[in-house]
Amino acid sequence: MSIQWKGVMPAVTTKFTDADELDLKMFEVNVKAQLVAGVHGIVLGGTLGEASTLLDEEKRTLTQTTVDIVKGQAPVLINIAEQTTKAAIHAAQKAEDDGAKGLMMLPPMRYKSGDRETVEYFKAVANNTSLPIMVYNNPVDYKVEVTLNMFDELLKCNNIEAVKESTRDISNVTRIKNRFGDRLKIMTGVDTLALESLLMGADGWIAGLVCAFPAETVAIYELQKVGRIKEALEIYRWFLPLLELDINPKLVQNIKLAEVATGIGTENVRAPRLPLHGEERKQVLKIIEEGLKNRPNLSDYKNL
């Protein structure tokens, strides 16, 4: 495998200036904070990255910029979220040209594809790129489930290597392991089920609140990995109210507000999204402020 599907990979937010242009300076600040904390990869252009609002040239700029910032310290992946198979193939090929090392890939957007259509969509892209692919399986938000029987067919493509497991069913980790062993790597994709998923055998975590709290997120992963479950659990219990900001329709605004609080982001979002205001904003700020007030002291998690 060209990517080690393990560890914490932040689904980073896209930073915008007040003029609604890419804010590459603040983006670099955040990506460097992730690298210092010890993340294992960077995922661009996901839901948190406001993918649906980005122009193709902006996605390419983000990929090229991130590759330049990371300088080989961690693999750079970009999300493929397109309406047509043709567009998805082109996006994958552009990603490869721009230096990405892997793809996170959603089923077709807008059209609710059937099982056969979904399989053929993923296979068509896999057969037209050499990049390794992580299938993003999130039937809750995207209304298409990639079942184990569908993975039987998909895994005939050698470069389909991993799944971002976001079904919200913890037992699905065991089902995947029982069926496919290590052939299909599992990256848990739901912040509020992350530790539970890792303890059940998930290989890593595509994380959201890591965007604002990188060290705490990586510490949870590293501690559980070496069996220091009690310490991981203490951090996770502190973290949970913040992690719940990720399972919310306003997750982008919530997490960007948290990034402001930790000094590695801005609140700017791209319309039609708008920054939080009123009582909603007060409630999110209260959760963030409580978390900061009780922020845990971390062990030397990088040297476990």
C-alpha cells in the first residue's frame, strides 16, 4: 500500500479571506499545527472543507499548496464528490497531477445511485487512476450505503484499499474485519464514536474537531494504540461535548469557531453558509469555552 491507512487524518477546513478568496496563510498555520501534533495524513475538500462550494481551480490550488506545506511528512488526500462518473475520473486525474497521494471518494452527488450504479461508479474511477482510494460510506448524510456485498465487488480493484466508516453502527467494524480482514482498512469517520471504533479494531480516524484540537485527538489515538485505555478515555470524555459539534448540520461553522478559539483558524465560511449568530452562537461558544477551561494535560504521547 502506498498509504498507511492508520492514525489520525484531519478532514481540514478550507480557510477563506474576508473577500471570499482562499486564505492560504491561515490554511498553512492550521496544517502546520496538525503536523506538529503528529497527524498521519491530511484530507482536503471533504464536508468540512466545504467541497460543494469550491471551484475546480481552488481544489487544485489547495492540493498543490498542501503538498508544498507537508513536504512528504504525511500523505495528502483529496475528496472526490462529483455528480458524474466522467467528472469524478477527471477530478482523480487532476489530483494525481497535483501531487495528492490518495483519494477519499463519495458516491455520486445529487442522483441517488442504486447498488450496481454505485459499484460501477467507484470501479470506473479506480480503473482510471493509480491513486489508492478510501470509499466514504456515510448513508446517514448521503443516503447511499456501500454494503459488504458491494465491497466484495469493489475490492477486485486493487487500489480500493480503505473505507471511511460513517454508518454510525459500531458493530460494522467487526463485520468488516470478519469479512475482509486487513484487505479493507477501516478509518472511522464519526468523531463521537471514534474511540469506540478504534477499540473495536478500526485502523484510524478521519477526524473533525482535530482541526481545532490536534494534539488531544492524536493523543487519544496513540494512547489507545499502546493499551493505555484509561488515559485515552479521560481525554475522550473531556472531548465529547466538543466532538458533538461535528455531528450537527452547522459542523463547519462550529468547528471554525473552535479553530478561532485555539488560534489556528478564522470564522469565514462561503455562502450560502453564514457564521453562527445569536443564541446558537452563544451555545457553541459556551461548549468551546468550557472545553478550553478544562483542557487536559497531555502525556508525552508522541514517544509511547
